[in-house]
Amino acid sequence: MSSAPIGIFDSGYGGLTVMKDIVNELPQYDYLYLGDNARSPYGTRSFETIYHYTLECVKYLFSQNSHLVILACNTASAKALRSIQQKDLPNIDPERRVLGVIRPTAEIIGIHSKTGHVGILGTSGTVNSESYVMEIKQQFPELTVHQEACPMWVPLVENQEYDSDGADYFVKQHIDSILSKSNKIDTLLLACTHYPLLMDKIRQFVGDEITILSQGEIVAKSLANYLKRHPEIEQKCSQNGTRRFLTTDSTDDFNAHANVFWNKEINSEFIDL
Ligand code: DGL
């Protein structure tokens, strides 16, 4: 049984929220998840560091026979994807592909907004990169994009506090802040792998009038479409329905924490990069 799994990369556990939707949409393929838990979070790190870490992980997934790698991490998509696609891939192997989560989301966000004002909630790295602003402008030049960095939200989720009363303070703080930028915002994007876990709390402070988008389903549908349009890549992805999980840190920790994101038992494997 030869395996050429679709690689899914994230800085840690969060990309499992994206992988869950991809696997639901496209269950037939083999998947190899890599969480760089030893070096997460990425959200507060510099461009150079995120690029260096992400490239190392992509190369590892290539060495495991992945022809297609999805950067499920927004921060890595914002800070490393373009360099990897333009600078590294032509040298490593022009036949392989690395895709991110920003483009597919930017392609549809305007469809949801009637007022023309959308809000992006992400890590400091994602927000400071301005990647969403640039990508959305290309797709929907008439949209006004408001951004808010929410540095406390990832630690809340990682520490399993996403449901606690303590989380209310930080969720409300950032929701109030982004909504104060314009009273016309009618669509908010959760532009971080972890934020879907905070959905109930976010909804509580946003109210019912505003559409809240999380990325898993959007990315999954976009990937299905991509594979239809690119049979030359699709044919290289093996279809035995397997899922493997790699982590750069403790497998016990990964197995114990990952169920918050994945809802099934995971037996992860350690890799030393
Ligand atoms: N996976 C990251 C993202 O989607 C969040 C966690 C981190 O900062 O590493 O931006």
C-alpha cells in the first residue's frame, strides 16, 4: 500500500480544526498532520522565524512523500507561504504544491457582507502581516477590512479555558474593540485555527446580526475544488483513508490535548526536526 498523504501543517494542535473539515469533505485521501508543538505558538514570532520553522516542516512533509501540503496555520500562511511558493518550491521540487488558508477565505468573504465592512480576528503575526487586507482587496476591491489582533485567545484555548468565565473578559475586550472600529461591520472572520473553539463566547458578545465565519469548511470546499481543477496533483495523492499525526513535542501531551480539536482518540508520533 503506497502512501502519498496530503500534508497538513500547523504550529500546534489548532490545525486539527481545519483538518477535521477537510477529512469530512474528502475522506478518501491519506492525511499526514504535523504539529510543531515544540516551537508553538507562532503568532507572536518574527517573519524570519516563522518562515524558517514553516519551511523546515514543509520539507519534512515532502520527505514523507506528500506532494501537496496545506498550511492550516493562518500565521504561517500569512508570513511564510508566499516565500515558500515563489522562492523555495522551484528549487525543492516544482511539481509539488503548498497551499494556505488565507486565499480561499479571501475569495468568499465579500459574498457574505452587505455593508461592505468586514472584520478579521487573528494573531498579532497574521494581523501585522496585512495579508488578509491585501488578499481581500484583490478579490473585493470595494470592501473595507478592519482587523483586530487577539493575543490572549490562543492561550485561552490551549489551556482549555475557552469555556470558562475568565475567557469572557478577553473575548469581550477584542469584540468590543473591533466593533468600535466601524458600526457597519456585518461579517467577522475567525482567522486563526483556535478561534472556532471560542465560537459560543464570541457569538454571545457579537449578537445575532453579524455573520461569523470560521475557516474549516471554507478551506475544505476550496481544496475539493482545487483537486478537481488540478488532476495532475490529485492523482499523486494516495487514497487509502489513513490519518497519521506527527508532533515535534511530547506525544502524550499531544494525545491528551488534541481531542479538544479533533474529538477522536489520537496516537501521535514524535519527530525530531
Ligand atoms: N495556528 C495559529 C494560527 O492559525 C495559531 C497558534 C499560534 O500562534 O501558533 O494563526
